[in-house]
Amino acid sequence: MLVIIKDDYEAVSQEAARLVADRLHKKPSLVLGLATGSTPLGLYRELIRMHADEGLDFSKVTTFNLDEYVGLPPDHPQSYHRFMRENFFDHINADPRFVHIPDGMVTEIEAHCQWYEAEIERSGGIDLQVLGIGANGHIAFNEPGSSLGSRTRVKTLSRATREDNARFFRSIDEVPRHAITMGIGTILEAQDVLLMACGDQKAAAIQAAVEGPLTASAPASMIQMHRNAFVIVDRAAASRLSDEHATALEEAVLFRRPISGSHPDTA
Ligand code: GLP
């Protein structure tokens, strides 16, 4: 795991965007796993800027979003379909045929989840999965207690998550109680995993994810099992980490450049 600590949200967003752009340059038909929430907004803004100013090309990219609320139609202001359109897809040149977001309105949910998993497999698997983290340590909507081997399925949202996300709705009663989410097993199969977090309200969750024991009570700790996990955080989110994490050679590891001289500690 490589933990990179940046000064602030802007710097986190830019570093994350550099990583996505790097992978996209190396593989124009990148299969990109995408996240919602306020954390990746800066990443999307920076990628949109790179598309406009530098011609970053998404035309061959396939995307898979992590999750969607059950019961919200795609045009609902708080649906993740709408979020992704407004904050990303409307501003880049991704081919809508290659964009995948779970459908929160399907009646055959189980079949839909199986189809989603099959589509990921058919695409050749996710190359780079972007992740945020909930204050309770959830990734996507894998709430505490989710199993390591879980696949795309319906999850009941915890009270804590519904309270956290109530800020986007008129009241907590409007926050859906269920979501379709990729499983932890699904997420861990991505070639690279990029976890982003900012702000001191995420500090405990980041400490548990990076330094805590591997436990289903802190679902993000499962990324310790991943061989290419990158954690990009601001100083506030890193404030509870006890170890020196950033290394002078982080660039080489992040962008897979040859390393000369001494070796970085990337365990
Ligand atoms: C939601 C999403 C997660 C996201 C989390 C944190 O619960 N399902 O994927 O990581 O919110 O959101 P924020 O970045 O707004 O703190």
C-alpha cells in the first residue's frame, strides 16, 4: 500500500487526476471504476479540465460505478446516475454505451447484480478503481460487517451512513434505506485501487483502513489485502496515522517509473 499525504483537497484531487490520466495514457481503453460522494468531485473537475485543455481522451474508456440507491430513478437529483452525468459524463467524451451504473429501479435486483458482475468480467476487469470512504469506514456501500468475498448485491444502509448522506436530501426520511453496491470482493479484483479521503471527519476511518487490523467492522481495511492500493489523503485525514507514510520515491511507485538508488518501502 502506498499512502500519499498532500496538503489539501486541491492537491489530493490533482494527484488522483494525474494517476487516472497516467493510466489512461498507457491504456486508452482503460476500464475505470468510479465513485460518488463529495470527495471525488475535485478529481472529476481536474479530469474535465484535462479533457478540455489537454485533450485527455475518454472515448475508448469503459466505466463502472460502485453503487446506486435503490428506488431512485436515474433523473432524481440525488441519484448517482444524475450525479455522474452532471459532475463528469456531460463534460467529457465518454461513450454512453460503455458507461455502467447500477440501476436502482430494477425489479429483478439479483439478476441485475449478476449482470453487472458479468459486464465487469466481459470488459476484462477493472483496471483502476476510485474509492472514497465513509466516516464509518465503508467503501462503496459496503457497510461494516460486509464480507471480504462479497459481490455486487443489495445492502441495507446503516443509520450512520443515512445520517451522513442526509445532507444531500431534504430530510433523513428521504434517504433511501437500500443500495445496490459492488462487493468488497468485486472491488479487490481491480488491478489498481485508489482510495481518496479528505478532512478530519475521515481521520479515524483512514487510520483503521491503513493501520488497523483487517476487520469487517472497518470494510476499507480490506484494501490491505490488495497488492496495488494507493491511498491519497490530505493532512487532516492523515492526522491519526502513526507512521511516516509518504516516501520521496512515491512518484516512481505511483506512476510505475523505474526506481534507481535505494528502494522505497511500499509494503
Ligand atoms: C457514499 C458513497 C461512497 C462514498 C461515501 C463518502 O456513501 N456510497 O462511495 O465514499 O459516500 O462520501 P463523501 O466523499 O461525500 O464523504
